[in-house]
Amino acid sequence: MRRKTSYILSFCLLFLVFSCKENQAEQQLLDDIEQTWQLSETSLPEALSRAEDLRDSVQASSEFVRQRYDLLTIRLRDKNRMVPMAPDSAEHIMSYFEKRKGAVDKERAYYYLGRTYCDLKDYPRATTYSLNAVDAASQAKCADTLIWQNALSQLRYLYMLQLNYEEELNMALQAVELAKLSGRNLGWYLMDAASAYKHLDDTLHCLQYCDQARQIIQREHFPPKYGKIMAHMLAIYVKMLKGEDVKRLETLLQHLTQLPEDQRPYNYELSLAMYYEHTNMIDSAILHYKTYYDGEKTLSGKYEASAGLQRCYLQRGESDLAASWGCRLYDTNDSIIAQRAFEETERARDTYSYYRDKEMEQVILLRDVRIISFSIITALALLSIVLGLLLFYNYRKKKFMEQIIGKDKELQERSRELKQRKKINRELTQIALMNNATDNAEHVITQFHKVAVGRAKLEEDSWKELMGAIDTLYPGFHEAVQERLQGNLREPLLRTICLMKIGMKPIQIGHVMDAKKQTVWNRIKRAEETCGDLLTV
């Protein structure tokens, strides 16, 4: 007996030791993955090497560790400027972490799925998942601040592509405030804000943010990592100051030209060419414009270089060369127009696919609702039949007893029977009326879902009918909302709450109410903060 007990204790001890070692090994892998994640910000080659070293150990570990590692590989490919062929991998990771409680993992997964769709030029989905990343970060107690800033910067870029410069500025300013709190990459986000003000033709604020970014870079002694924004800053100063502040221009020019050749940004030659052109050093400007033209692969870059060379040769009086570069400028402009037409066609196709997928999801949801409703109605019908049979049984039993007791009691029982029948008829009538009201309410809700997918239009009394339908299906709902908001309830917010109550998604709400996406997001967030528990069906 003692031997058996000692064997059992020894086995339990060995099991605990093995479990502790396994948990320690898994935690060490997670720590290594996180360290590699942070290392990729400062030394990408070293991060790639460490990730490769971790590959074999990760494959033999748990699903959670593998998903963390897969998210790390997506980050490394993105930093290595490798454009994905499809969003499948990022979608799988997002689906995994979306079901877990880890706010940081969810935030990162949303952001890199948005990055993937942005690289694939699927801008509706890119905007959606970038907004999800910002929302997840703002709700988390301990968020990845740098990813939060990147998500805001990505939204700024997406809104810029949509020519929505007000929202571009809004995202840029939010990123600046976040960077001030975190103390990371503030110079970059200040230049994002300067670019947004430039798009809005606000010269004063553009130069103010440029100056703030320059002061931050100056405090760090103009490191090479800021080469891109220093070149961009020089171009802005040249265009907006018109050579009025020579000191600022010369300081930036000096630090740019001191950059090692392998660390010069892609816009280095263009910014120098613009500087020399505006300071009337035409020969130097032509040299740098040509260098930029020969090395540039984008049509927009070649367009700027061609335009600069045409201006320089005209200023020198060499009309033949100016005409030659004017022809290239004309050809490049045609190519840009053709490319934009193609991109708009691709974007329209992606947008169509996005809304088609959303419509299919809504159809599936409505089908499930119909199945549940039919099941409930069937159950109620069966219950009514059972109750009817029970009533009939009791009736027959009473009748039999009446025949035994006598004639007098039989008359009394008949009188009671008539009263009972009248009561049942009244109840059945009320049930029928309630069923008709419920059917009408469901018809109204179905009509709104058709409006959301563009298959119907709102009528003059549609919103009143929706309010009535919700009162029918959810008695007391409007009173609860009014009480929750203490009288501060405006019509757009009330309509948004009603559409959320009937199960509509943000994109559908935006379509029904004909409102901007950011406006819809703000209303939905306000509704969830105040009436979140009332919105569950």
C-alpha cells in the first residue's frame, strides 16, 4: 500500500515538473517573439535573423504561440516592403485574436489586416480595419501605442486618397497628440499634419508644424532616419517661403547633403533640385532633376521632374530642350490619367465586392432570423394545440360529472362553459391581433434592411413606422433610451440607436442615413456607451 502511494506521488511530482518546464519554455518563446517585434523598429536585418531562428521552436509549440509568430512574420514582411498577394493569412490571424481577450494582439491584428488591404488597394476594407484598430487601442488599458499611431497615420493616408482633407487633418492631429504622450516619432506625425494643412491651403499652420518638426529633428542632431521628412520639409519651405528665410533652407540643405549616399531618401534629388531652381542655380537644378528622373519609377515623380526640367530650360532660353521635356511631360500626364482611370476602376470593383459580401452576410442573418421566428411560431402553435386538448379533456370530464350529479348542476355547468368559451375567444382574438402587429413590425424592419442594401427607398412615414415596429417588438425600449440619455437625445442619434436595435451594421446605417462613415462611427460609439445593454436583441 505504501509503495503504491509513493508511486502515485512520484508520478504527480514528475507531471508537475514537466508542466512547469513546458509553460516556462512557451513563455520564453512568447518573450522572444515580443523582443523580435520591438527589435524590428530599430534593426530589421537582425529581427529577420532572430525570427528565422525561432521558426522550428514555434512550430512545435501551442496554437497561441504560432499565431503570435505568424503576426510577427506579417509585420516583418510589411517592414521589408513585401506586398502581399492575398489577405488570407492576415484574416486568419485577425479571426483568431478577435475571439480572445488580448487587446494588444487584437489591435495589432486589425492594423496589419488594414495594411494588407491598403497594399491591395481595397480601400473600403482598409479603412474599416484601420478604424477597428484605433477603436481597439482606445478601449485597451495597455495598448501598443506605436501601432495606434501607425493606424491613425494610415487612416490619414486613406482619407488623403479619397480627397477627404478634413478627415485627413483630423487623423493627423490625433496622431500628433498621441505621439506627444508617447514621446515616439513625433517629428513624423508633425510633418503628416503639415502635409494635411498644405492640402487644405493653410500656409500658416503648415509652416508652424514644419517648424515644430524641424526643432525636434534639430534637438536630435538631424539623424539619417529623418532624411525623408527633411527632404519633404525643404520642398515645403522652398514653395511657401519663396527663399525668404535663407537660414532655414541652408540648414536643411547642409544636413541633407551630409547624409551617406546609401541613407538618402527617395525624394532627396527632387528636393535639392527644387531648392536650386528657386535660388536661380539652374545648372545644379537641371543636374538633380535629371538624376531624380532617371532613378524614379513612379509616374508622379517623373511628372514633377519633367515639369522642373521644362521650367529650367525655358529660364535658360533653350527652347528646343524645353519643348523636348514638355513632350515628356505631356506623355507622362497621359499615362497618369490612364493609371488613375485604371485604379479607379479597380477601386470600384473592390468596393462592389466589399458591399456584395456585406449584403450576403445580411441575407444570411435575415435567413437565420426567419428560421428562429418560424421555430418560435411553430412551438407556440404546438403549445396552443396541447392547451386546447387539455381544455377539451377537462370539458368532457366536467360534462360527464354533470350528467351524474343531475339536471340542475348540468345547467349551471353549461352557463359556466359559455363564459369560459367567451373568455377563450377573447384571448384568441388578442393573440391574433398581437400576431398581426408582430408581422407588420417585422415587415417594416425587413423594408429597412432592403433600404440598407439599395433595394428599396425610404418613404415619408418610414421612420415613424420603424418607431412603431420597435415599440411593438420591444415594449418600453424608447422610454428606457429617453431615461438613459436624460433628455439629451437628438433625432439622428435616436435613429442610429433604432437601426442598431434591429441589427444593422455601421456601413448599413451609413447607407440608410446617408451620413459620412466617421459621423456614423461617432454616433455608434455614443450609442454603445450610453445604451449598450439595451441594444441586445
